[in-house]
Amino acid sequence: MTARMRRLASDYEEIKKNFAGHKNIIVTPIGGEPPEKYHVTYFVNGIYLLPDGRIETLGRHEVEITLHADYPRYKPICKILTPIWHPNFRDGQICIGDIWGAGESLSDIIINIGDMIQYKSWNSYSPLSADAAKWAMENKHLFPVGNINLHVADYASSKEPVEIDLFDEEGKTVDSDDPASTAKQENDNGAPTVSEKTDANDFEITAEELAGIEFVPTAQRMQTVSHGGIVKGNKLNFKTVLVKGLLWALIGAFVGFGISELTDKNITSDVAAARLSGHSELVDYFEYREKADAAFEKAFGEFESYCKKEGKDSDSTTAFSTWCSSVASSEVKGYLDDYSTYDDKADDALYDAYSDKYDGDEDKLGEAIATVTRTGTALWSAVIALFIGLFLGIGEGVYYGSKEKAVKYALIGAGVSLAIGFVSGYLAQWMYSGLLGDDPADFTAAFVRGLGWAIMGLGIGVAVGLIKPEKKRILFCSLGGLVGAFVGGFLFNYVCKVIPNDVVARGVAIVIMGILIGVGVGLLEQFAKAAWLKVIRGEFEGKEYLVFAGTTSIGNNGKNTIVLFKDKLVGPHHCDITLDGSKYVLTDCGTPMGTIVNGQKVARHILRQGDAIAIGNSVLVFNTK
């Protein structure tokens, strides 16, 4: 017998024992033995909402419990078949998250659902029905609507097996063997139907009628159970690193690479660099140089296709010249003629600049060409950095739930990354060309390129840190960008050796750099955090939000630091967390629903490690290092 079947059998035996003769709960097994489905009838008071807005009670409730294939690993499916008005019931669904645990018996679940129906147990902090939750919070003086202790059955205990008694609509015991007399009836299709309630169970709730009933809020107990008072956010939240760092940096690197390749003939070209650097005298030279290179690439591309088809070595020093003279088509020869023409024009243009502008000074000409090259690298670096910073900024805003902040952070990330990316690219090329000899070793070349790229990564990290400027955060984000970019730059040369296509190799290296920058920034930001909120219940369950120095605002308006935009029970500006000296102080902003800390409504509260903060439908646990 499998573990699941043993659990089903155990549940069945316990149900027969606990509910045989129970005067308020009827449990009817459905299916084989042990059953995988139960029909439960409760004879307790619950409430439902009439179309005209009045609240009335119903004394009989029908629930269906299905023990699916993944039970007890996951909670059973519980549905209510009768009308009810309750924060944790909606459209037939029952939220049992507060009472469910793999070790919880099915009997306990049945009892607890009965307590929920009576409003002896309810949770407005994580409701299925927000409207019912709001109403319940405003009218909690009316609860509970039933005081029946379902844990105590009204019968003498017996060690002998007994059959489960059933009730008719009037609550009288009937013979369970008589199918015509059971409380659960069937329609023509064989489906269970719910009998109409009697007038005796029908009354409208008023405060006067329920005066004197002591309200014992169990939301506090349920909330405590949900986090056990010990839930903590880990120092390293890899989900945050993935979603907020790696993913958006990867997108930025990919987009940046694509844009840089598309603009290599204009924005990031040597021609554009010559104009930008003030060396217009070299524009003609670089234009002819680009045309000559393009013509040669066309010819050499045809040669590589020929070698691949014929199984020849394209790297041979003599193969290309032999092919050009004996095999090449007239079209290829036309490309080579264009190459020679443009190459000659480039030489002429360069000589004109050398003679007219630099008076025959080779050093000045060489320095001008080097300046153009550095400026070209700076433009390329700026484009890559622009988009990585842009998307990391977008990711920051999206993670915290604010479209407005996403735009703001994106502009900060893009602007700072663009400026620093340009400067760092210029310095990187200067460093790369200055430190390398004519024929450097592979490791030396990779290391120097890594240093150059590290400067660009440092700039991107600074940009991300400035999105939410804190000294420690800026430092760690900067280090993350520096380290990530260094590794990406270091690997560039080795990637080029593995991937012969320069464009593909460059793209792979840039994407690797983007990934590593995202990981580096994300990881080191985690080390920098001093306080944070972990969502343990609600729409954004599993997320962690950093609590920053100064004021961290929470609400459903995009202007807040943390935006719970999907929760209509959260106020536009719900509460603030302010760092006061060494203490984090939570202040409610006068919201109708209030802010609940550890089950108690608060106006101002000094937060401690592990405090559970209920805001609308969400519960967040406060953590500090």
C-alpha cells in the first residue's frame, strides 16, 4: 500500500470514529474504500449576503472535500455548495491555507471549516473575498455568529465501531441504510442538491440581537500560525537576484548588442567618431576604409563558401590568392576591384590629411587616429552601457510594483550608464592599446581587455546604485558591475577563439558580461541590505523588498517605494517605515483598514525581527541583519 493510500485509510478510520453520532456534522464518504471524496453537512449558523445588501444566517451548510492525487503533500480541494458571506470563501472556494499542514488530519480540517463558517475563525489579512473582509473588519463586534464547539460531540464515547448517523432536514436522526431518507438528496442527474433552509434558521443579524457575545479574534492566531513567529528572509534571496538583476541585465545586454550592431555604420562607426572627436579631416579616410573593408568581406565570404563546399582550408596563406586568380567569378573580381579602388582612395585621403593638417608629422597623425579609435570604442561602450542600465532601472521599478518608478529608474540608469559608459569605453581602449605590445600572450590580452571592460561595468554598477542612493548600496552595486564586466571582458578573447564569427563572438561575450553584471549587482546588493520585508502571503508572495534609510513608503499608488498595486484593500499611501536612529518605525497613514502588526492594529510601532505586518491582503515579515 502506498503512503497516500495509507493516509486515506487513516483519515477514513478517524472520520468514522470522530463523526459517528455527531449532532452538528454529517460526513458522507463518496466513492470506494478508502474514499477520495467526502460530502460534509454542517448544522451551525453561518451568514450570507442577500441581493438587497442585508446579512442573514443559514443554519445548514454543504461542503465537498476532494482528496486529489497529490494529497496529503498538497492541501485537499474544499468547496462549499451553499451560500456564504465570509472573507475566506468565494465562488464556492474555501481558503484553508491558515489551517492546513501536511500533518493536519482531515478530521481537524472538517472541524476547522465548521469554525470558519461560524466566524469563530476568520482571516481578513489574506482573504478570498476582499469585500467580505472589509465588511468583517467593520462589523467584527457581531462575531461569532455561532458558539457550537464542534470538537465536542454530543454523545457518549464508545470503543465499538458505530455507523455514521444522518439527519433529515429537521435535524432528526434517520436510518443511514435508507437512501430515501438521507439529508443529501439527488436530482435527476444524480448530483447532490441542497435543501432549502427552514424559516426557523432564518433571521437578520443585528447588533442588538448579538449583544453580549464576546468577540474573540482568531485572525491573530491564524496569522501567527502562518509565519510561526520564526519566518525570516534569507540574507541571500536568489529569486530577487534572478528577477531584479540577472534577467533585466541579460535583456539589456542583448538589446544593447543588437543596437550597436545596427548602428555600427553610423552612430558607433569610425566616421561618427572622427566627427565627434573633432577630426573631420579624417572622415574621408574612414569612409573609404569602411567601403574597402565591406568590398573585401564580400569577396572573402565567397571564398569561405567555396572552401566549405570543396572541403579546403580557408586559413591557408596562399589559398585565397590562388582562388582569386583561377576560380573566382567575375562578380568576386568586381568586389576585389572595388576594394582596390576604395583602398587607394583611403590612402590618398590619409596622405592629404597627413600633408595638409599635420604638416607631415607622423606622431600627430597617429595620435589623431588613436583618438578616433578610442572615441569609437567609447560610443560602442556607451550604447551597451545605456541599455544595460536602462533595463536594470526598469527591472528595479517593475520589481517594486511602480510604473512611475520604472520610468524614473530607467532614466537614471540609462543616463548615468550612458555618460559613464562613454568615459569608461574611452579609458578602456586607451588602456587596452597602451598596455599591450605587438604580440601579447593570450592571458595578457584577456586580462587587459577585462580591465578595460571592468571600467564600463563599474560605471553601470554606479548607475544602478544611484537609483536608490545609499553609500553601502552604491559601493556594492559598483563592485558587482566591476567584477561581472571584468570576467566578461576576460572571456571575450577566448570566446572569439571558439566562435570564428566575429559578430556572434562579440554578441556572446556581451551577453555573458550582461549576465555577470546582473548577478554581481544583484548578489552584492543582497549583502548590502540592512533591513527588508519578505512577503509570506498575498499576490507577491516570496518577494523581498529592501527597506532603505530615510522613509520607505508602502501603498497601491505608484509614487510609493513599495507598491502593492493589485490589492484594493491597500490605501494609496498606506504606511511608512522610517529609520529613526537605529530603529525602524512603522507608521500607519490613517487608512480605513489599518495596519496590523502581529495581529494588533497599530498607529505607530517600532519594528523588531520577525514582526508580521498585515497590509490589505498581504502579510510581510520584517527582517534585519
